[in-house]
Amino acid sequence: MRHQDLDKVKTLLAALRPRLQDPTDFAEIMLDLRSGTRASRGRVRLLGTDPPAYCLDAPGLHVEGGADEMEAALLRLLSPMDAARVDFRERGGGWRIEADGRTVRSSRITPDTQPPEGPSRSAGERRYRIRIGEADALLETLGFLDGAGKIRNDRRRKYEQVDHFVERLEPVLEELAATRDEIRVLDCACGKSALSFVLNYHIRERMGTRCRFLGLDLAPGVIRSSREMADALGYRNMTFRVQDLRSWEPDPAFPVDLCMSLHACDAATDYGLHAGIRSGAAAIVCVPCCQRELLRQSYRFPELERGVLRHGVLRARLADILTDAMRFQLLLASGYDPVLIEYVSPVETPKNLMLLARRTGHRDIAAQEEYMALVERLGADIALGRLLGLSDRGKGDWNDADDRGHEQPG
């Protein structure tokens, strides 16, 4: 290889060095080599991550070592070649370096986001984000696929929910990707983490954006299961921790961009929202579940007591509505712009209300005053208000054994 070409290749490999020093998304390096009329191939694979260790295998060459050793070995291997192609592959794409004896060029390997071959969709049919034929390893690990490669009937409803969730989050994810090199996601009361896994796939492999996930849950069993699934998929950008949300503290080493909570029971949703607010997350999203706090405090509404609230089912449903309305007001008061939407049909699940909030940094004092007036009117409040220091009613919340912050079956 010409001296000037080797210098260019050296510069390009040096730019990839941080990817070798942090192999979170590393897949492999594939080498296509030519010396005269002789063609050969080589490969770099990952041996371990702590510390990062690699192995380079090529005809007549076997080298093991860290990032610096790999970079030096690659240059030594490429130096006598007349032409070479180096494909640095990672989840979501990678980079290609080509030297043909005349020029050296580099290009981005982008993820293939085209739908798999097959019959055309009928007009009006929705476009799935987590598709059969593209995400089979993920879908199989999450238990969505049967032996024939189709969505299992008993998991179709859950599959529809998580795919709709990704669809609803797409505009937020695109906004985050436009302003960040990496999206960091905090999953509060993560449960078995199905949502984190599909978001990880979508962000990294379909959008081509680097990301990291931290999942928190009180139940050691679901944390262990999530870790096993991450290992099986090779998703090294995911960390799962047994953690009580009530004692969670923001970590400067993991600044949160997106905070989410799916079907976290009762006040666990409030603790998830509070985690997002405290961390200054750019976006917060939750799907509330089991809103019981107002019921436990026997909230009052004199005008409705005889005709409406004497019926337990109506009292419970109104409590759900009031709880989410109060959360909406508190997000406004905390510098967020929230919206409430139905993210799937009520036929799929009655817990289909999504609260999605983008950070503005401008606190709405009028919304805080409205919340306080409603607390006085009802004689009850919610955990998020107390966490934000707005009242001390209802102490002793979140006492039910089943409401300790796990994702519930969807």
C-alpha cells in the first residue's frame, strides 16, 4: 500500500479507536485483502469487555489484545496489501474503509430499514416498527414468536401494545437523535423490560443512533430475567438494577434523556415521573396503572356523592381520571409540556392512556395553583405532589404489597 494511502487509513482507524475502547455496540471487523492476484480475508472479533479484548485472525497472523494492539496489528496487516476493504460493523450499521491503490475513501454502513420482501400492504394497514423478518431474534427472545415464525396468539395483544408505543414515541426519539450522539433511557419499574428491548432495537438498529438503557425494579426475578435476555441478544448497552424508586438518586454518570414507566402500579408511576423530573429528562412518558391513592384517602366530591360516587365502580373510574389530571397539572408546574393520548384501542387494554411530556424549562405556576385547589377540594392528593413538596396529605402511600413498582402484565 502506498505510503500516503497507509497514512490515510491510519487516520481513519484512529477515528474508530473510541469504538474499540468502548465495545458496547461492537459486532466485528471484516477484512477483504488483495496482494497482487491473491485475495484473502480476515476478521476481528470481541473476546471480552472488561477490559476490552479482541482477536485478529488473518492468513499467517493471529493477534490478541486491546484497542491499541488491534489498531497496530491492522496497520501491520494492511501495509503490504495492494488493495483492502475494512468493514467495521456494529449494531445499527458501521463504517467502511476502502483502499484500491488509487484512492482511500470511507463511508457509513447504514441500517437496512426497508421492509422484508413479501406481499404489498393493503391501503390503510399500519406499518409495524418491530417487524417479523427483521427483528426475529428480538421477538423470539421476548416470547412473541411461535415455532413457525408467527406472532403467538396469546402474545399478540402485548406485541401490538409495545409496537404502538414505539410508534407514538418516534417523533420524540427523532428529536433526541437530532441533538445527541447518544440517547440515554431510564426505565422505571421496568418489569421484564419488553419496552426497553424494543426501543433499544428501534433506536440502535433502525435509527442508527447509539443509546444506553438503565432499568430499575424492586423484583430480583425480573431483573435477573432482563439481564439474561440482554446477554442472549448481545445488547451490551443495557444495565438492570434491583432498586426501590423511592430511594433512587440521579447519577451524573447517566444523564437521562428519556424517562419512561409502563404499567407501574399506583404511586410507582408517580415515583417514575418524579425520577424524570429530578433528572431533568428531555422527555417523560408513562402508561399509568392501578390508580388507588385517591380511593385509599376516601376523596370527597359532595355534588356527586349521592348520584354518582355511591357506586364503587364509578368512584374508582373517576379516581383514575382525577389522578392522571393531577399528574398532568404537576408536570406543567415542573416545566414540562404534557399531552394525554390513547396509544392503543381500549379493546387491546383498558390501561391505554399515555402521558407524554417534553421538557420546556418554564414552570406553569397557574397549573400548580390549580392542583393545590383541587387537593383542597377533594381532601386528597397524590404521591407526585408530595414528592414535589406541595402537600403532606396521604402519608403512608404505596403500602400495598402488589404496588411496589413492577410492570404489570399488559
